[in-house]
Amino acid sequence: YSATTSPQGGTTVNAGTLLVTGTTSSVTVNNSGILAGNGTTGDVVINSGGVIAPGNSPGTLTTGNMTWNGGGIYNWELSSANGTDGTDWDLISSTGNLPNGANSTNRFTIAASTTNASGFDPNERFKSWTIANFAGGISGFSSDAFTINATGFDNLPASYLFGVSSNGTAISCTYSAIATWIAGTGNCTDAGNWGQNF
């Protein structure tokens, strides 16, 4: 299903992919459905098993208000670690708000993926990418309401940590390499004693 004009009454995606390349109205994505593309939608609800995948590898999807319910998935793709939101990694640009639709026992998943992303340093101590902006703000945010699935992310070290953060109007995916002690004995301030050369 590819939408370039606005269906009356909104669209519910129960299976397959709704690829938005133009403008469409509200969209509800249920289990086995996918909302993708670089167009513009009305309000969007991602329910359990539903997937949102902005852009065309990668890109920006513009929406109205959003709801990310527990069990929903954001397929987020990175092609350049040091580039621009919505061009080098996926971005949701919302003109509305994001209420808290998930919690620590029913989490929303960020499925992070890349293929040999340029500029990505697996030993970097901290890196952050904005993955969604909400002009109307974010309410009830908790990092415990999110799970990061990084099985599709290439070139990761043995120890690393992904996370989700918010400043009240944006959600970011964060990455940190975790240093591993390799020296047995030695000075902890000597970078050579750590696996990631910290």
C-alpha cells in the first residue's frame, strides 16, 4: 500500500507496508503492519507489533501527534555517524506531541541498524543521535519504557551500551563503548590497560 493522497477517515495498517511518499491523514499501525516513507501524515499510533520505519534508507517521516505503545517498534537506520538528522540517519519530525504509551513492563523497541556506517567509532565513549522531534513536547518520558535492539548494528565491540534519552522535545539514541580491563595488574590511568584504549 503506497499512499500519495489522503484517504478519507485515516488508514489502519494491519499487514504489509504503507509507504507514504506524499501526504496522507491519520495512520494506526497494528501487529504486522509497517508505516514507512518520507512523506507527511496526520496523527500516528504505533500499537504492539506495529512498525514505523522513516525515510527511504534513511530519511525523514513528518507526522502529527504520535503514540508509541508498548510492543511497538521503531526501525531506525544509520548510514553516517557524523552527518545530519533525517539524511544520514532516520528521523521522525512531529508537529505534535508524544504521550507516554509504554512502560518498563511493556516497552517500545528501537531497532537500530546500520551497514558499515561511515564515521562510526565503536570505541567512542559517548555518541548521541536525534531520532525524533516533537514540536508539542514529550510527556511522561522514561528511558525504562524503551528497549534497544542492536542486532542489526555492525562493527560493535565486545562491550557497549545503547540507551534512549530526551530533552523534553526530542528523543535521542545514545551509544557508549564500555572499557574492558585487559592488563591483569597495572595503572588504571594507563589507556593501554583498557581494551577500548580509554
